[in-house]
Amino acid sequence: MAQEDTITIYHNPRCSNSRGALALIEARGIQPQVIDYLHAQLSPAHLTALIAQLGVPVRDVMRSKEAIYQELDLGREGLSDAELIAQIAAHPQLLNRPIVLSAKGARLCRPPERVLDLL
């Protein structure tokens, strides 16, 4: 996903945490690759690879307070990772943000200062 010298941020410009992480990156003179994941139409395969880079369970990158999460009853037991990822692909607002990738690793940067370890 992220090349050797590239910082990539999966960004939502309406999110204060995402704006904060982007500002911290840019304050260091780095122009990251910005992916507006709400409009990028990330495939299940792309999301699977991204979550694997993070090394966390799928549910850790889901926004459980989103209305669609409740409507689809995504908190119920027994849903597979593939089912959850398919729902994130179909409803990108379910993806927690910002996710930042660099040569130093991948991280969900909440709070935004968590990005500093990746720079």
C-alpha cells in the first residue's frame, strides 16, 4: 500500500482527528498521499490488506456508533471478518479514521499524535 518513502493517510476531511493527523504530517514538510476513503470505493480485497497491515481485528477499525452499524446489526456475534469487511466496503463511513501508512508501519491515529511514531 505505502511505498518506501511515501506516507499515505486514509482521510475524512470532516473528522477532527483526521484533520489533526494530516496537519501533523504536513507540519513536518511531508506531502502525504491522501485517500478520501469515503469516495475512493475501497474494495474488500484492499480493505483486507489494509487491516492486515494494521494487525488488529476488523471490529477495531469499525465505527460502531454510526447509524448504519446499528441498522445492519453489525455488533451481533457470528459475523465473519469477510462479512464485516464487505459492509465497510459498501458503507465506507464505517471505517474508523485516520489510518496512516508509512515505511515505519501502519496505525489508526486516534488521537492524531499517534502519527508521530510513523514519521
